[in-house]
Amino acid sequence: QRGAAPKNRLAIQGQSPAGSPDLRLSLALQTRNAASVASNQLLAASATYARPLGAGLAQLRWDAQHYQSHNTNHFQDQGLSLNYQFVPLPAPCLWRVGVASTAQTYAASTNLDGRYTQARLEGSCKHPDRAETHWALGAGQDRAASSQRPGGDKKRRDWTLRHDRPIGKATTQAWVKQTQLNDAEQFSPLLGDLVSRSTRTDWGVGAWWPLSAQWKLGFDVESTSQKSSNVMLNIKNLSIYGGLRWTGP
């Protein structure tokens, strides 16, 4: 549904002092308020323990998300991932390989519950002009917790590309992510032998200008579209946000 919707985001990050075990914590809360059913809240938290291993850094990470709309819980997940971060010579980039397992729970539709297990390869590169490029590839399988889940088990592949670049005093970002989701079984007996094959594409651009050492003024444009062999799963939306950002020390 079209209309205005203010979006607020609060993010806090912390890291243990030098000389102690490397523990990193993060917490983020995002709210979007609208007159329609699009109002929602998303809470995300993570904790990462890292230690040197060989020529790189081994990381054990816990992640959790909780999503609700109009004060009704809809979705939550939590999982563990094991990653290894290293710098391959002679490339001036940081790479990370890892495996992860995440339990997904749908409070209002328990037949959708499942566990997603995946392998990922990620990288980031810093350029001489202070720009940064980040990318990621992932593949895995979402195993259904119930034999009644529409589509049964699902295979998933995704890739992400993001580029941050300073232009004058402004900080600009551009990113795109594509996810392919293939069901193993028919979606519903009511739709005959239809097996869902879906491709979702998310992209965004943004630009932010400094007003002071901690305040920035700018805008973000975000888009999501999904095309599927099952027309009930098609999605298309576009959002444009303008606002202020404050970043603490």
C-alpha cells in the first residue's frame, strides 16, 4: 500500500578492551510505522568471539532476530556460525569462509518452521580512493520441521554486492542482493503439481552529507521485487527515505 511511513533505527556496538578475549556485541532495533499492515518492528542481536588461528582469525558467532507487526509476533530465528577470516596474498582484500545453522520459527504459522544450514564465502576490499567493496556468496538448504510445510524443503542460493564511496564530503552507498529459492515439493494440492521457483532481488542507493562531526543528513532508496512461478509469492515495492543520522564515538 502506498503512503508515508517514518522509519527509526537504533544500533549499538561494543568490543572487549585490548588484552582481554576478543568479544564483540551488537544490538539493533528498527521500527516502521504506517497506517496499514506495513507497520513493524525488528530486533536483531549478535555476539562474536574471535581468536587468532594460524595466519587468520577464527570467529564463533551467535545471531538472533525477532520480527513483529502490530504487536503480534510473526517470526524469529537464532543460530550459530563458524567463520575463518584471512588475507590471501598478494590480494589486498579480507576474505571470510564459514558455515552456519539457523533455526527459523513462525509464531502464527508453525508449519513454516525450519532449519537453514548454509556455507558462505565473503570478502571486502579497500581502494586507494577510500572506497570499499563488499561481496558475499552463499548456498544451503532449509529443511522443513513439519511435513505439512508448503513446498517442503527448500534450496537457497544468494549473492550480495555493496560499494561505499566518498564523493566530496558526501558518503555514498550502492548495493544489490539476489536470492534464489527452489522448493522440493508442490506448494499446495489446490495448485496441482506447481513447485515454486522464486528469485528475489533487493537493491538500494544512498547518500549522506556531514552536518557536524556526528550528524549527517541524507537519503536512502530501497527496492524489493520477487518473481516466482507461484504468483502468490510475487512482490514489488519501492521506498524512499530522507532523514538524519547520529553516530556516537
